[in-house]
Amino acid sequence: MKLAWRTFARFDAPDYSEEGIINFRNFVRDDTLRKMFVAGHYQLFVAVCDGKYLGMISLREKIHISLLFVDGDYHCNGIGRALIKFVAEYVLTEEGVDRLTVNSSPYAIDFYHRLGFRDTHKETVADGIKFTPMELRL
């Protein structure tokens, strides 16, 4: 979760209100969330090189990307794309579903569009968090 917070603070926070920043920080620090990961309610996949966490992606409800973050020093190296590709193959073969959904931050919209995600609704704000709901058909 440290990777998620550091990356959010550097790249996403400038697009959010103080309320949104506080709510995101509380979300990634939440002990209940940690327990949900440990219990397997969220799947968590990481990209690691030489013992360093370079990226992470988590799935909620089998199809929803809830956290995708790549260390800012490693942006534009294909790590995010590789994580999406891995998770797409995982949900097809292991979960038997043919789509992924995500609530994209303003910072990541172009990234998701380049990978084939399409907006399903216009930008929304909930609890100070701005996002655009998207879907990728696999």
C-alpha cells in the first residue's frame, strides 16, 4: 500500500480535493482492506524486480481493477500494460469472465484508452474522488 500511496500522492493527488486525498489515504491505510486482501476477497498481483516492488494491481469482485499503480520512476516502461495483460488473462482463464472494469483517475484516462478501455459513464466525483468508469471487453 505504500507504493499505492506514494504514486497517488505524486501523480493523482493534484487532481483531487483535500477530501478526496484524505479519503484515498484512509482507504489504503485501512486495516479492514488489509484483512480483505489477506482473506482473498481482493486478488493482488505485483511486478517485482531485484526485490523492489515496481507495480501493483488488485481485483475486486473478479473483474474490477481497484488499484493499479506503477512506481513513478518506472512509468512508461510497460509495467502497467503488462499488469493489465496478466490480469486480463487471469480473469479469462481463472474466473471465466470476459471483461474488466475500472474507475480511472483523471491522470490514467489516456493510459486506459490506449489499452482499449472505453468510458461507460462520464466523470463522477464521490467522496472527493474523481473517476471515469470504464470497461474493457476481452
